[in-house]
Amino acid sequence: MTFPNYPDKYSSSPIINPEDSEKYRKSTGHSASRLIPRSVIIYYSRHLKNFIENTHSVQRQKGFYGAEMVLLDDYRQTIGCIGNFGFGAPVTIAVCEELIALGIRNIVSVGLAGTLQKSLKPGDIVVCNKAIRDEGTSHHYLPPSKYAYAASNLTERLTGVLTEKSIPYTAGTGWTVDAPYRETVDEVRQYQEEGVCTVDMEASAIFSVAEFRKVNAGAIFVVSDSLATLSWEPAFHTAETNAGLETALNVSIEALASR
């Protein structure tokens, strides 16, 4: 059996495009007037929502499909931050699709990730330059392949800011999977041997939709838990993890501001 099940999917046209959703909202009076930045940071953490609002002057934007978007006044509203829509590849890609249709051209995902390597500790920063496609969403955009790739120019800007500020980081491969309770011992062992750094739920899908839509996407993770000993060692909501998220957000803003 192939996946997707219909093998010639990639040569067929979709019935619904993201632009159609916006047209429908406008026709029913549910599309709010808003400014659209060129670049956006996607976040998933309530801590980051509070951090953004406490450290930046922002303009709130309505009409983003249940998500919360703010524009950063310090950057002439060319950078937005959007979150509070949940997590995982399907919902994240639905948000990305409609943002891209409105004019977004650069996307950085700032999120938490588990580590597969004993050398990585809670709060450590990892720039993901490619991700194993072990979720379903990306396969509806690109033909089968093991990896999806971040935009090299955006990855270079992220690592450049980290290097310039002497912030320790690791750059490497992630494993994106949409079944967090099915990350198995044998899989972790295999990916440890391959040198895979992290496991997350969105990166490979974000990279894939960005490639498909011809925009730039990158991802920066903060280690929040570990599978490296083949047991789960969580460290969510710790001071180290929250500090890492704040650093990752600030780095992402600077990287996008230089575009």
C-alpha cells in the first residue's frame, strides 16, 4: 500500500485552496481587517505568549482562525508572532497555509522538543536543518522521501545570530512524528545511531509546505525532555526550559529582522 493511498495525488488539483477559505470568510462577514507581516514566528508555549506581550509593544490582529497573532511594533510590524492554536502537524499546517495565502514569506517555528542524545540537556537550543518525515501531513505535499529540509538561508541566519551572540547551540536533524505515545525503543535506538538530535511534532510538515508553496521556513527547538536513556525524563516548565524558549524567540526575531 502506498501513502497517500491514491498514488497519483501529486498530479491532481485540490478542490479547496487556502484562498477559498479567506474568500468565504469575507463573503460571510467573518474576515477581520488586519495587517499582514512578511515574516511570522509560530509558537506553541503559553510561557512564550506571556513573554512576548510583556517584553514587546504589540498590535493585536484578529481573524486568524482561532489563533492569536500580534505584530511587533519594534520591527515596524514586519514580524508577527502567532500561537494559541494547539500543536501538531495538521493544525499547524492549516495555519501556515492560510498565512502564506495572505502573503507571509518567512516562517520560523519556535517550540519544545525531546532529545534523543545524552549530550543535550533541558534548555539547550537546537536549530533543525532537516527532519525525518514520520508524520502524515507532509506526504500530501511532497512525494515520499526520508527528510524534509529547512530553508538554508533562514537556517544560516538563525545560526549566525546564535554565533554572533555566543549562545551555545546544536544544529542537526530532527525526527517529526505525530503519535507521541508511539515513539518506540527500537526507533529511538535507530535514530540515536543516525545522530538524530530531537523529536517533535511539526517541523517536517512545516518544511514541506514551505517548499511546496515556495516560501522560507526554519525551526529552532528548546530541549524539554529526554528519551536518550530509553526512558522518559520530562523537564517541562522549568527555569532552564523557559529561559531557552525566551532566547530562541529573541534569536528568531533578530534572524527575521535581518531578512
